[in-house]
Amino acid sequence: MLPTWVLALPIWLIVFIVLHALASLYVAIKYREARKFLAGAFFVSSGTCWYLWVTGVSLPIVLPYVGTVSVETPEISGQRAIVHFILFLLCFYFGFISKPKQSK
């Protein structure tokens, strides 16, 4: 279940945000070694989020000097696991599988 403020956004804005994030990931990170590192980081993060979803663990979001400001439910962890796994696949492909273009 998504928060109510996300559901209030227009669909074109959500699509734009997702496409912009993917384009930024591809364009902003020019170095192959950085994509390899991100592939590993996203793989671990997706596994952790998946585990939290499967076990049904809620995580409190705590800020120093403020206390608990929110709670990440298992449903949110499951959605994050899917997004992070897709980002892992993208970084894995562009970091390990695809060959860099030869510059002349």
C-alpha cells in the first residue's frame, strides 16, 4: 500500500520521476567500476528488503533528537525489494555484461 501523498500525484509525474531516475543512473555514472559497486549494493539491499517483507518485520524510521517519525511496513519493504532488484539488474548489465565502446 502506497502512502496517500504518493497516490495524490498525477500518473504522468510518477512516470517522469521513474524515467528521470533511470536516465540519471545511466548518464550520471560514467564509470564501469562504480556500476559494479552499485550492482552489489543494490543486490544486498534488495535481499535485505525481501527478507524483511517475508518475515513481516516493520522498521521504525528514527531521527536523532526527534524520535520515531515513521514506520516502514513489510509492504513497503516488498516494493523496495522489487525496485532495488531492477536497479541491480540494470547496474549488473551495464557494469559487467555490456562492453564499453571503443573511443577513436
